[in-house]
Amino acid sequence: MKIEITRVKKYNAAWNHVISIDGTPAAITKSANRANEVVAYLMGQQADLSDGTFIKQLDKYKK
């Protein structure tokens, strides 16, 4: 599983971080810290993600 973080500029807005798994976009975060937490969770490490529906979506990619 190849996990990649790409910084993307939205039109007339702030930067976002797109987390891609094997080339498929899986999640979008606003901060780099949150993106690192998502990657840690996907790799099986302890991460502080408090959003239940977000965790359910990430579990689909984690398997």
C-alpha cells in the first residue's frame, strides 16, 4: 500500500492536503498535522482521530 500526501491549492482558497492510497484519493485535510495523523492511522499506529464516520471511511482503505 503506497500512501502519498499532496498539497493542493483550491481556487481562491487555502491549501489542502490530499491523502492518496495507491494513486486513489482517500481523504482531504486542511492541516499537515491532521494529514500525518491519518497516515499514521492507515499504517496501524496509534492516532487521535475523533471523527467516527471518518474512521469508518478510512477502515475501507486500511484492509
